[in-house]
Amino acid sequence: MMSSPPEPSRITINADRCHGQPCVRDLRIRVVDVLAVLAGGDSVEEVLAEYPDLTAEDIRACLAYPAE
């Protein structure tokens, strides 16, 4: 079963937050930081524990963002 693609609105760019870098849902959690934690070997569950405001859909949106 294929999952639906993440909502594009999950990744926001706001010049007043994080120097205009892409963030998750206008939170101060940058896409690059989520990707770095995943690249460092943390599992999705570990990322969700480290960033309790995130959801699994947010992480999927971060993973898909560089391909957009």
C-alpha cells in the first residue's frame, strides 16, 4: 500500500524565522536539522522523541523536501 505524499504546507519558509531557512510547520525546527539527525543514524522514533512537536508526516515531508 502506497502512502500519500506529504503535504507541501508542512515545510514553510518565513524570513522572520531561522533566517529564512525551511522549517517544519513554521516551528523553529529546521528541515536541515531533522535531516542531519536522520543522517547521523537516529531512527524516526528517536527523532520524534527528540523533537516531540514533530509527527511522522513531518519527517516524511523533510525527507521529500530536497527532491522538490
